[in-house]
Amino acid sequence: MIVVKKKEYMVSPFLLREKLESVPAAAALKQQELFSQAFSGQVSSLEREVLLRQQELESARGRVAEMEQVLSRCGKITLC
């Protein structure tokens, strides 16, 4: 029996047990959703980081190509 604002309600023990059993399942589901959201945010962050590093790598490759052209014009590694 549950008392709510001085009113008594009869609650079936089976309903009460089902409610109590569903609480851990609901909590586990909510926890799974929170983990999923957190990991999704981390994956997005890592994807942006990879894209940034790829752009930096392409830029560095361009500078290397420029330096190779300068060195090929000068012959050997000397100041031109």
C-alpha cells in the first residue's frame, strides 16, 4: 500500500516488482546513451584533428618540393 497525500492506493506487488526491475534497465540504457554521445563527440574531435594534421602535412610536402627545386637549381647543398 502506498500513501500519497493522505490517499491510499493499492499497488500490485507484480507491478511494483516490474517497476523496480525496469529502473536498472532504464539506468543502463541512459548510461549507454550518455557514453554514445560522449564517444561521438570524441570521434568528431579526432576527425577534425586528423583533417588539420593532413592539411599541415600537405603544406609541408609543398615546402619540401620548393626546397628540392631550389637545391636542384644550385646543384649541391650550398648557399646560392
